Amino acid sequence: TNLSERDTDIKTDEFQKHGSLLVIVKFMPPNKHVEQQTFGRTSRQGKRGTSQRILNAINLAHYADFDIQKITELRDKIEANILSDFEQRELQIITLADEIFTKF
């Protein structure tokens, strides 16, 4: 389970006395939402904080190269395609099923 799930509020008062909280992300977030949620744990409510991804190259072997910017762009492109496919196919089916359900 991702420790940075919604409503997780890490108490950082002690860290703030000495600098800030550093969140180390040791996985490639599966989508932009999870990435923003994870990185956002560091600087909530106006407090200071930083985050850093530390990834194992073995876990990235299926990518053409290890450029994190390219990997992130590819991930975002794949996510956009999945959402587009959903809108074009699944949403129509759901809408049709809803219309049929309403009639009966």
C-alpha cells in the first residue's frame, strides 16, 4: 500500500526545526495522479519539503533507455491512450446500459 494515500498527514514539526522532510520514492508512480499525491506529501499546508525518485535500473529494463524524463513522458502517453480508449469504447457501453436500465 502506498503510504502517501489520501488523507495521510505526516507530522513534520520536528523536521521543520532542522530543515524539511525528504520523501524518497523508490518506485515509478504508475500515473501522474499517484506521482503528484506522493510528491505532495512533502510540503503540505505551506511547510517545506522535497522529494526524490530513486529507481532500480533492473525494474526499468523494459524501457528503451533510462532517461527518467522520457520514461515519465511514455507513462503519461500510455495513460492518455488508456483514458481515450475508455472514453471511446467503455463509456459508450456504460451510457447505453444506463439508458436501457432507465427504460426498464
